[in-house]
Amino acid sequence: MRSLKSNPSFKPNYHFFPITGWINDPNGLIYWKGKYHMFYQYNPKSSSYTTQIHWGHAVSEDLVHWIHLPVALYPKEERNGVFSGSAVEDDGRMKLLYTLFRDPDYYDGKKEVQCLSESADGLNFQDFPQNPVISSPPENGFYAFRDPKVRRAGDNRWEMALGAGKDGTGRVLLYKSTNLINWHYEGVLFEYDQAKECECPDLINIGGKDLLIFSAYTADVLGTFYFMGKIREGMLKEERSGMLDWGNDYYAAQTFFGTKRTIVIAWMQNWLQSDFSPTQREGWNGMMSLPRELHVENGELKVKPVKELESLRISLPLSKKLSAGKNSFDLKTERNSFEIDLKTPESFYFKLFNTKGECVKITLDNDIFEINTKDSGITEGITKRLKLEEKAERNHLRIFVDSSSVEIFLNERYPFSFRIYPEYVYNMIELVGDGGAELSVYALKNIWL
């Protein structure tokens, strides 16, 4: 019997993460001059969060392989921080809109203002001399006034969604401009009374609908929400809503500017657990989700991993047609870097595990879908349970396992993201079902080697 391999490091094999330091929200996602640019909240000096945040920068030609670039934006004073924002293309130049945070204990004036920076080469950025372009909230009482996301609204017309809160209620504010410099406040685009503030809003058009994405803390959940409908008289009239991800670690999701597809990436971590992440012993903290594609089908928002991720597959899959009852397989893998593709009728029980007792359990019982990561590794996991809106005749489950994460997609409708920290390699699968299931497992390469 083969010996069980230890998981030598929590560093991802195919997810984006910092070589050292801390990262959180993705910022300024843009496809520009043939490359995908991803900026992100970054503390290069520590694996913990501080307000002295920079904009890290990475670039990719295929959404799979990423190259780290020099820091793009950095605070000019010790008690400042370059907080979240977005990127657009205008007159052949890349332009960044971001929140400048000024610690109110050390500086006078508003603590959060919106600023502009631009670049001709996508590497070197120059701040607009007359910053800030929005110097204060539109009226007294607003707080968490930050995270501008800009979209083109026509020739020489721009719209900005800006996160905020007021009177204990989350709000997304709408601004308009003709030049990205002079912004006019249009009013409250959306109110969300389940949270005190709306963070990292994103406003796009998809399938003929307006789609608003934002992240928030509610009494029950910390995560990313979506509301889809039509903007009428300056407010979004909701037709459908839900979670953009139903797991425990998916926050600050942002879509790319400049792509024909709607591609989204989020910070794959949880604020409530970040201060004691096991990765800090390796000198880093935080990672990004896999890029996903959003589309609308029959009025529903669909989500799936981008097709480019199939290029990660490096070996012929373990492929099986399964009989009714209990099926068990040795994955014959030496690292946590693989993709599982399972097509199965109706109810099933699935377990990914090793002989040390580490496991991830996934159950579909009629219309109740459950994922249990409580025994997945050295930190306490969670159980997530969701009642599905409708049953599929045949369920399609895709699971991406990496050194310290698992992303699960059910029927291109229900994604779940979790950080997990196994000490050993998951090398066994158990599946119990009614028969007729089809299982494929692909080894995935390490993009950092």
C-alpha cells in the first residue's frame, strides 16, 4: 500500500496568491491591449491586514497563468491607504478610479475620497493633479463611502456605483460623468436593509438586464450578493436576487472591463478568519478565486468556471461509470491539485478523504444540498446547507481541489467556495448513489513552477 503524502505547503498550485504579504479585494479588473490585468488590495510588508494598503498588480494572457508586476499604486503618507476601485480604458489610456483612505485620527477632512490615476503603458501610473475627483459624500450621514466601480454608459458617458451606508442601512450610490473627472450624484441606486453597508459594488449589463453585485455582512452571512433587474428612475428594480457564491469564502467579487464575456473574480477568504490563517506561517495570506463566467439563461443567472481552466489538465482522467450503491476509488495522486467532474442522477453522497480522517462531504438529498468541511484539515470548517429551487433530472458537479481551497459548482447555478487546510493529500473518493453516475478526475498542473 502506498504511503500517504503530506501536504507540503498551503501555497496554491493554480490559484493566484501573493508570493509574500497580504492580499484581499481584487481591483481594476480590465482586459487591455490583449492582456488581462488584475490589481488587488496588497500589504507587501506583512501577512496581516493594515490600513496602509497598496494596489498590487498582475497580468495574464489566458486567465490561468499570472505574472506578478510591480506595485501600481501606493499610499504617499504613512496613515493613508489606497482602497478598492476599478479600471477603464479611455482615449487609449488605462484609468484607475480608487478610494483614498485617510486615517481620521491623524488627518483632517473626509477620511474616504475618490481619486483618479492613469497610465499609457499599463505599468506606470500618474495621479490626477486635482485629486480627489469626489471629495465628500453627497450629504451628511453617509459612511463606508468607498469602492468606486465605473462602467461605460455610452459615448463620453460614464456611470459609477459607489458603496456606502447610512442610518444602519447599506446603500449603493450612483454617479455620472462625461470625463471621469467631474462627477454628478444621481441618488441612491439600491438600498439593502440586511446590512449596515454595501462594499465593493459592481454594476454591469448582462442578458439585457442590469446586474448589481456587492458584498456585505448580514446577521446570518458574510458574502457576495446579486440583484438583477432594470434601472428605472435612477433605482434598480429587482427581478431576481441571490448569492453569487453560497460558500464561506467569496468576497468583493468584481467583473472585468473590456471583455465580451462577463468574467468575475473574488477574494477567496473570510474576514472573520483571516487574522489566524495557517498560511501566515509561510509568510502570505489571502488568495483569489478561479475566474468564472456569468451569463443569463431563461432569466436565471448562471455561473461556471472559465473554459480556459481546462488547459490546467495534465493527465488522462480517471474515468468511471458507476454502479448503484457504494463506490470507492484511490485517486493515485501525490498532491492536492485536481478537478473532479461528476454527472449523477438525483440524490447522492460524495466524500473526498484520506486515511488521516481529513475529508470534505457533499450530499444531495432530494432538494437539500449540503457541503461539510468541518473535518477538512487543521482549522475548523463549516457546514453549508441550501434548499435548491428546483430539481435537475441529471446533476453536474465540478470540484476544484487545491492546496488550501475547494471550489464546488453544481449545475452552473450554485457555486460554493471554501478555504480548507489539509495536512495530507486527499487521495480517496467515496460515492453512494442510485447508479448511472459518470466520474472523471483530472490532475491539474502547478502554474507557478
